[in-house]
Amino acid sequence: MDSPEEIVHAGGRLAHGRAPGHQLSPVTAAASPRPGASPKSLALNAGAVDHYQDPTNYDRLYGARTEDRDFYLRRAQGMRSILEYGAGNGRLTLPLLVAGKQVCAVDVSRAMLDALSARVEALPGSARKRLESHLADMRTFSTRRRFDQVIVGFHALGHLYSHSDVATFFERAHRHLLPDGELLLDLPLPNLDLPGYDGAAQVMVSEMDGAGGPELLTLRLFQPQELCMHLHYAGFERVRLYGDFEGGALEADSEVMVLSARKPKC
């Protein structure tokens, strides 16, 4: 994981705010911290993994969330194969399998993937056979398979703290798509008034309500044009930004930013 000194403005500190139950993403892309890592690096790493160690509590917080699930199901119509980063315990994965999609689910949390495997057992055999799961970091995962769609649901991109991690991830996502394949993701739209948000570093640190006490969650928040720039240099085209999961316009007061981009046809 990159040093936080690379992402925090000169002389600044990561903001830290108490935000019980704040509806932010479990972001599942952190690697283990380097030996001898600084306290700030350890805090970033904890903010990447703490929130994903208890699948039952995760379901308690987010199990009833359907707006994004319905969006990804709609966009999967006509798609055959999907690579899902940050799959967690299957809140999006299972409906996609039931809808007849082949899903390659990637997550760095063993606890969440174990929960996904247990939940998949309740599905018909035909659906179970359509799942391929990998315990892996989204920054380094690679496969020879190519997909109709790559999705990064529920703000999962927000755990890529450095520009180099973001650029590397988008290059890999581009490579894993078939020609004319679609990248889909959603993120919070940055707001300077968000609890615990450092607007200079574009990083928000929050304490979430966990079953056993507070859980740290750290998110990198992205500006819309920043994302468009990354996608352009990664080779994507036809980038579309929306302000909700119904295709509404992205406005200054939108709470969510939904993005679609395409790999060129040839």
C-alpha cells in the first residue's frame, strides 16, 4: 500500500470523523501493510479491511439496500459474463447469478468470500456453476478471461488511495473487458461538509458501528473530472456520469456518482 504521505497534502493530516451507520461502501482492496509501515499507513490499511470482517453485521447494515442492486441487474441485461470487484458476501453477486450471468467475484476479505460461498450453496446447481471466486487484491488480480462487463459496486473504488493504484486498476479493468465491454461503478460525490473528510487529501476516515464496537472505514473520494481523466488515459471511451441509479443528471448536490464507460470496439 502506498505511503499516506503520498496522498495527504503537505503538512496535513487525515481527517477523522465519527459517522455511526453512515451509508458508505465496504471497500475491499487493501493489501497487508508493509513491515515497518507508519501509523498512518496502518490506519489506512485498517480502514480498508475492518468493515468487512463480520458478514452478519454487514448484512445488518446493508442487506436491505436495493437501489444499486436493481441498477446493476438492469445494466447486466444482454451481458453474459461479469467480473465483479469487491464482491463481498454476494449482495450483488447472487442476484446476477440468479439472472443467468457468469460471475467472476473478486474480494480481499476471506470472511466475506466464505459467506458468499455459503450463500451460493442455497442456489440451484446451474447458478452455482456460473460462479468463479478469487481471494485477491483488485490492484493486482489478473486473469486470461475477458468479460462483457466489469463492475465495482457500492463505492469499492474508494479504497484505491494513490493515483498509481487508480491508474493501474483502470488499465487492468480495460484489459479484462471484451471489445465494446462496459465498466460500471458508483461512488459518493465529494462534499466538503462530509464528516471526517479532508478535501485536500480527498480522503475520508469514519468510524462505523460494528457488532463488536467501532470499525474504521477509510475512503478516497474522487472528483468527476478526475475519474474521466483516468478513464481517458486507460483507453476507455463513451464515459457517462449520472447523479443517481435511475440515470438522472449529475448535479452539485448529488449524493452518488454513477459511472459507465466502454472499451473501444476494436
